[in-house]
Amino acid sequence: MNYSPDDMMTVAAARALRGRTACFVGIGLPSVAANLARRTGNPDLVLVYESGTIGARPTRPPLSIGDGELAETADTVVSVPEMFNYWLQPGRIDVGFLGAAQLDERANINTTVIGAYGAPTVRLPGAGGAPEIAASCREVFVVLRQSARTFVPKVDFRTSVGYGDGPGSRAALGLPGRGPVLVITDLGILAPDPATCTLRLTHLHPGVTVERVRAATGWDLAVAPALEHTPPPSAEELAALRALSGGSP
């Protein structure tokens, strides 16, 4: 079977949603993975989008949170204040699924600027609802392509808090959710060390070496004692991913 690193990343992210009830979905890679999860291992997964759609079943990856197909296929649509005040902030959502432009060793996310805030090299789309998702969902998954440009020792701007400055930071800030428990990339899967909250490599995707992952990481990446290998995508998973990308239901 032919598949790309992005295919492997998306399939791995979809697998991580097995057994979950509700997922607050970001646009882009997180949305593709969440919709693939609903088509494969978790057909009852409730997809929630920031625009107020609950139980959306898009036939293709949405272009934005305002994509009309999200509302057309949803079980219900609520106001944005209700979405945040009733569903998100009280911790009613199992998983928040986010992307990032930069991610640091303690899973803090930057989607605001590259470079100095006052004179950035690149101005990014910004926060949106990501800070609240990172703060309030019971757990957070992050999906992004891995390189030394994106996996940095310290983000240029802390848009969404992962583990802040280390153990105890989330509690000190009053953040109710656990924070990022998985970071899924095109090379492998990372998870926080229980003692230090620093991300470490837990899974390698097929054909990828530890040395390659370390070369694509801007800090001295630790490896979990029991490093696992991600199973390759199945024919069924790839077929579902191709159908999703092509817009078939």
C-alpha cells in the first residue's frame, strides 16, 4: 500500500480518538483526522466546532468553522456563547484537537506570530478559541508536521498553554483540563513525561528512526523507555481517508 507521511499522521490521529465521546475540532489537520475517526474506529464520535455546531457530519474537510456544511449536517447548532460557557468551559468535551505553527518542549502552542510580537517575521491566524480549548477540554491532542522550525525550545508567542513552565503551571493558572496528552506528527507520537511535563518520543511511524525525529526537534528529545512502533495504515483506513479527501460520504 502506498501512503504518505501525512496519511500516516492522519490515521494515527484518528486512531487516538477511539473510545472518545466528544471532540472539539480545529480546522485543518485536526478536522481531517477527527472526521476520519468517525468513518473508521469511532462512528459515534460527536464532532463539535467552535462556530456552535454539535454532531457535525461533513462529507468533506470543512474550509473553516463557518463552512455551511457543518451546520447543515449537525445534530444541532447553538450560539457561540453557549458553546463556550456551557459546553467547553465546564469540561463537557472529552478531547480538544488542535494544530500549531510552533510547539515547545512543554507543549505550549503558538498560532500568533513568528518572531517578535511587535515586529513579527510572520503574522499567523491567531488564537481563535484555541486557548479555551487547551484550557478546558479534559484532554488535548495536537497534530502537526514535525521539523526543527515547528518544534522549538521556546515558542515565540504562547497562544495556548500546554504545560506552561513545567509541573504545577496549569494548576497555578487555574486551568481545569489535563492539557496535551498526545502530540501526533508525520514522524511519530510524543507524550509528556509524567515527572517533568517535557514531551518525549513514545512511538515511531514506519520507516522512521529515532535519529531522524531528534534531528527534526529543536530540543534534546528524550525517548520513552518502552518505545513503540505505529502500525501502518490499513487498506480500510486509507480507503476511508481517500473518500474523505474526495468528498464522498
